[in-house]
Amino acid sequence: MPATVDWANEEKTLVIQRIDGDWTMADYFEVVHKSAELLKTVDHQVDIIVDLSTTNYVPQNVISGATRTESVVPPNQRMVVFVGAKMIHKLLLSLGKRLAPRAAHNQHFVTSMEEAHALIERFQLAEVEEA
């Protein structure tokens, strides 16, 4: 399967989604639903890293999937960090913000996994300082 989802740490504060090569809307929805299932097993905020670094592909009808995604997002989803998103991914994800504001309200783009982890760590530290 060109897409996988799993916890990225033992604390269950981070989920990683990997999307490789050519993928379908069915693959995408499987990732969305699996992530939602994982987030629903904990009562704290969870960040998501979406690794798009090994795909250039975008399936047809991807924009229409945004509203379906919106209905699945758990309330404890905090930040979504996209790693290696190409320009077409960024454009479509920006459009998706209008169609799925809860799903895309706190999305960020970075070029590496190291940057993704550093961004999430800075965000978590800022929240601790505010508390």
C-alpha cells in the first residue's frame, strides 16, 4: 500500500502518515480514518506529520475529499506538518483550508523530518510557557 499511518512516539503525542508514489483517494481516506482512530484513543492533543517527500502524485478529485476529511477530524488534532510537499500539494492544501477549516487550520510545510520535529517541539514549548 502506498500509504501508512502509525504512532511516532510512545507518548502517543505524534502520528506519522507516509504517502509514497502513486496513491488513490481510497488510500487517502484510509489514512484519514486510521489517523482519526488513533487520535480517539487518547485524551490529549496530537500532532501529525504527513511525509509527502516520496510522491509527486495527486489523484483526481482530491479537492472533493476535503469536506469528507473535515467530518472525521477529532477535536484533539492539533498541528499538521507536511514534509516534502511539492508546489501542487501546497496549492491544493491551501484550497482545502476553505473546504475543511478544522482539518487544515494549523498546517505547516517543511522540507525535512528534522524540521518537522523541531517545529513541533517549538510549538509544544511555547504552549508550556503560556500555561
